[in-house]
Amino acid sequence: MSAFVGKYAEELIKNAKYIATPGKGILAADESTGTIGKRLASINVDNIESNRQALRELLFTSPNALSYLSGVILFEETLYQKTTDGKPFVEVLQENNGTVELAGTNGETTTQGFDSLGARCAQYYKAGARFAKWRSVLKIGPTEPSELSIQQNAQGLARYAIICQENGLVPIVEPEILTDGDHDIKKCAAATEIVLAAVYKALNEQHVLLEGTLLKPNMVTPGSDSPKVTPEVIAEYTVTALRRTVPAAVPGIVFLSGGQSEEQATLNLDAMNKLDVLKPWTLSFSFGRALQSSTLKTWAGKKENVGKAQVTFLARCKANSDATLGKYSGEGAGVLASESLFVKGYKY
């Protein structure tokens, strides 16, 4: 299927390739107002705009952060926020209006937000954004993910992707399969392969320029209520699923952490990059909780803790940067980094 080649084609390919730079990854700082409120509440900080701005500024202004990060995903509010000295937060964009239940399924969901998406993408491009991220959520159950859920979410992701490209934004495509459940890793692998195959079929049908896209998938893991397996096993199943479904034209795959502890997410990414098999794409990270959790607790909403919190944040950034190269040695491990971040039915 011939890909759409518009006026932004060269720019899209260049930006996607840059975001997928080996040794770098993405900070997902796109929590909605409600979700970041829960994070702030965990450290007894009020969910007001000034506190949300302060947390984002702490992260974005950490010295040397860009040595490890190729992009930051922002919630719309943050796109227009500024640092205390007046510099705008315009590096990146998150474009996702949340999920709604999909009628005719067992509580499965699809993503909404297509109304005037093209106009909003053009507006965000003008504001300085160069990529966007759209999350679809699927689940594993006795009959899930259903064919209806798979197709609706795949078509939604493809439609979003082509609208983004028409307006100069690199689309990050995120079909997340939740870890909730007692399924084993083989069932997760099978579901992941089926979903990704449907997503790339839909992307091709919409004439999406794959060289100007990125994929943000779940890692292939056992369900949250199942016995754990080693990073090496997760790496083997995950990379196998990707090799079977993701075209080589895609420059990079940036994993979500899916409620894993900071350390576990890093170890799994490292194990994937240590695998001695052909991997035609960069394997990197687009972590939210797995980059911010220990930083948030170190900060605790206090100005005097900003420097210490930034050191903690940089340690996690470096750990994951090393993992993208298969060179992580475990120096980022610690009590906070090892705490589980799983939230049942997680929503942004």
C-alpha cells in the first residue's frame, strides 16, 4: 500500500529518527489533571496548577537531562506552561482525550478525541510540538481482546496517525494491553501479536508513512496476578512478538512501563537490547511512572528538595539510557526504584 507523502514527509522521517536515537528515550509527562492529582496526593501536595507546573519544571530543567532524553510527552496544559523565568514548555505534545467504554463488549474501551483533531494538531505544531501520542487500551480475559475491540482500536490509531502526519506531527502509536489478570506470558504474547498485526494492517490501509512513526507497546509479561518471570524471558517473548509484527520501516519502539517498578522496567529493557537477534528498530523507553516515581517522593513538594530530586531523576534517566544500549549494570537500583507501580485498570 502506497504511503502518504505530504509536505512534512522529510521532516516527519527526520524527527522520528531523532526520537529513536540509540541511548535516548522519552519522558512521558502527559498525565491528565486527575491522574497527576493522585500522584501529588501521595506526597500530600495539593493538585493546583502551580504545583503541577513546579513538578514539570523540576523534571524538564534537570541538568543534563537531554543527554538521555530525545523527547517529552506533555499534557495539553503543560504545552502552554512556562518555567518560573518565563520559558515555555513547548518541546512536545500529548494528544489524547481519554478512553470511553466500547458498546457491545465486556467493558473494553476505545479512544475518543477525533473531533477537530486536524485543527488541534495544526495549532500544536504552531506552538512548537513535533510529535503526538495516542493511547488505546485493551485487556486480556476469557474472550478478550475481542475482534471488535481490536479492530476499533486499530482503526482509531491509524486515523489519528494519518491526521498527525498531515499536520507535521510524528504519531506515537500506543496500543496498550493491560497487565491486569492471571494469564501467563504466552497468552500475553499471543494477544500482543494479534493486536500489533491489526494495528499495522490499519496503518497501511490509511497510507501512514511508517518511517515517520514510532510504536509505544506494552512489554510482553505475565498478568499481574501470575508468577513473575525473569527479564530474559520477558525479553525473548517481547522481541519475538515485535519481530513477527512490526515492519522494519518503523525507526523505533519506545516501551511503556505498565506499572512495573522503575528497576524492573529498566532491567527488562536492558535484557531486550542484550538479545543477540536481529532487531531492525531502536528499542527504547517512553516511561512515566518508571521515570518519575522515586523523583516525586524525593521532592515531596518542597523547594529545598528540588536539587536532590533532580539527581534522583537523572539517575533513572541514565539507567534507562544505558538499558537502551544493553549496558545497564544495576547502579540505579534502590528501595524506591524497586517498589511496584501497578494500578489495576490504570487510566491517564
